[in-house]
Amino acid sequence: MVLLFGPSHELAPFWPDTTVTVINNLGGPLLTVHCKSKDDDLGVHMVAANKDYHFSFQPNVWKTTLFFCSFQWNNQVKRFDIFDATRDEGVGEKFNWTIKPNGPCKLGKKVKCFPWK
């Protein structure tokens, strides 16, 4: 039980970090990204055109980890769940997203685009 619930800074994790990368592919405007989970606020980040913002974390053992983000550019504000364990768990540890005006697209062997929330 100590291995499962001991202080995270003293023990190595059982699984690798999950990394989410968000690429500004809006075609010019600066993208403001603000991501949060139930427990963590990752702050506001400004992402220039064709640049990226990324963060890493350890999903919880209950597979309920959720990171949701707001995306702002020009006079628009959009929202999307950038990592949802029920959708994303088990498909790898690296998630690359490109942010387009009509929605976020998950990059990989097959690109999958989603509507804004």
C-alpha cells in the first residue's frame, strides 16, 4: 500500500508520464491556452502561430483523469477536454493536438478532429 499511496516525490511511478502537446494552427493569431483538471490549474499560456505548448502528468489509477482547456484568439473563446481518460487511456502516452478554427484535431497515424464543446 505504501507504493500506491506514498508521497509521489519519493517513489518512481508505475507508468510513464502522459504528455499533451497543443499546436497553434490557426493561421496567424496568437492562441491563449488555459488548461485545468479538478486538482491542477496549469495557468495561462500564449502560443504563437505554428508553435506549441505542452504539459505532462500522471493519470490517476481510477482512470478518471480529465484536463479541460479554454482556447482564445481574436474575439473567440472555445473549450475542449484535451485529455479524457475514458477516451484517451490505453492509446499511448503522447497526445499531439493541432488547434484549428473549426476544432481541435488529434494527430497520429490517423488524424481525428473533434467539434468544440
